[in-house]
Amino acid sequence: VHPVRPETLLVSKGADQCLIRLCDIQHATAAGNYIELRARDQQYLIRSTMAKLEELLPPCDYVRIHRSHLVRVDQIERIRMRRASNGIVHLRSGHTLPLSKTCRSELLKHRLDSSPG
């Protein structure tokens, strides 16, 4: 039995706290003891680990592309591979994030698993 996933997350925006919907998260980047979240083209901060955040997000919608980066699959515009089997992930927002060799196979699974169901 899977734990019930919350729909929202309490995050920091400057001095304020606000709730964002998990499904609005475009990508997440580890920053020390914090995670920088990008949601609805805004930047937010949460004190957590990538592993804890990854547990909350639906695995069919989100993929870890690097030890420090997690992205929503539908935000990926293109992937540029490099010689050493790592690469760069280009997002619809214009951001680029590194793709590690160890996470590459997980990302490539989404090519076949993109059909609903």
C-alpha cells in the first residue's frame, strides 16, 4: 500500500510561507540542506532532501536527472547527449540542467512509458 501523497507543499518565498501544488513543480535543485523549487515560473525554497521530495512526487510525472536535479517530464523540451554518456536537459522554461550518466537510463524509459495508463 502506497502512502497517500499530499497535493500541496508548504514552501518559503522570501520571508513568506506559501502553499504550492506538487503538480505545479517544474523542477527541483538541491542547495545544501534546502531544495530550490521552480513552480509556475516562480522560485521557492524548502528545507528537505531530494530523496524526501522524490517520495512525494508521482514517479510517472517526475524523473531524477542528476544527483541534485529532479524535473517534471512534460517540462523537458530536448536532451543533448555528450560523449561521456552524460548530457544537458533543456526545459520549456529556458533552463538547462545537467543529465548524469547514472540517471540517463531512467530518463530514457519515459520514451516508451509516455503513453497514459
